[in-house]
Amino acid sequence: MKRVLIALTMGLLTVSAFAADLPIAAPPPPRTPVYIPAFNWSGIYIGVNGGYSFGTTTTVGGSGGLSTNGFVAGGTFGGNFQAGMFVFGAEGDFDWDNIKGTPSPAVCPGCLETSNWLATVRGRVGVAWDRLLIYGTGGAAFQNLKFSTCCSSAVTNPIGWTGGGGIEFAISPNWSVKAEYLFVDFNNKPTIVTIFSLTENVIRGGVNFRF
């Protein structure tokens, strides 16, 4: 039995010595980190938009008025420049507009107010968190407005101002979707009936393609 133990001990020592002489395997090379850059909003884009508009037309002095509402849809063109988290841009749009309203008979019997288009030219300033952009916007607004009575009609293109804000999300390097609110104000514009003040609230969504 003693001889068996001695033989096993000698065998284990021999294996240990042999294993100690074997070369140590080199560790695997470190993985190269994959850098995924944050989304950059800089560039020129075009898009389409659509939504709903509702507002109020009142005569100067508040002697009468009417509610207007209807759908809007059209196209958008703009550009952005990103500096850090901040995004600066300019945007213009031209929308088909079917807004209409009828004053009360006491104010103007048989009168009808309609609009065929609405356009804006605005600046945009926003803060970006990668693919998410929250922005404010403001600028000039232009509208086609027709005011009709039972006997005559007149078309005017008032110029006003607009302001609002929105949120935009990039679903790919080139495509983004947005939701936007604009307040539009055309103050003290003459018509064939009187001087009026028109305000509108435009709520719309859109899809942009960035070049």
C-alpha cells in the first residue's frame, strides 16, 4: 500500500511539473467599443402636414362675431442647424384651408366668411434629446379670406403673426413625425362690412423627409 501511495504522489508531481511548463494561453483581445452617434437635426427637409383649425372673428369693439372652423392640409419646407443640444431653424408652409363661418343675422344677415389657404413663415428654436426635439416657433402668417353678403363679396389677403410650439421625433435618419400647435392672429383687417379681428388655433400633425 505504501508503494502505491508513493507511486501516485510521484505521478501527480510529474503531471504538475509538466503542466507548469505548458505555455499560458493569451487572453482574448479587448472588444472595440461600437460608437453610435447621437442623432443630428441639421439639414434641409420637406414634408406634408394636416389638421384642424378653429377660431373666432370679431368686429372692433366686440359688437358682433362668429366662430370659424375647418380642416387644413399642405406642404412644409425648412432647414435646421444643431449646436449641442440646441436646434435653430426656419420653416415655411402653405396649406389648403376650408375654414368658414357665418355671422349671426343681427350682425350681418346672409353673410359668409370663407378661407381657401393659410401660409406661415417662421423661425424655430428647440432642444434635442437625441431623436426627440421639442421646439417653439413664431413668425408671420398670411391668409386668403373671402367675406360675402347677400349682394356682394370681397377677397382680402390679411397679414398677421403666429406663434406656437411642437414636438418632433426622428423615426429614422431621414424621416421624422411631428405634432404642432399654432396660434394665428390677424388684427384689425378691413372687409366690405367692417373692421374685424380674426384669431385661429391650428392643431396639426406632419411627416418630414430630411436630406
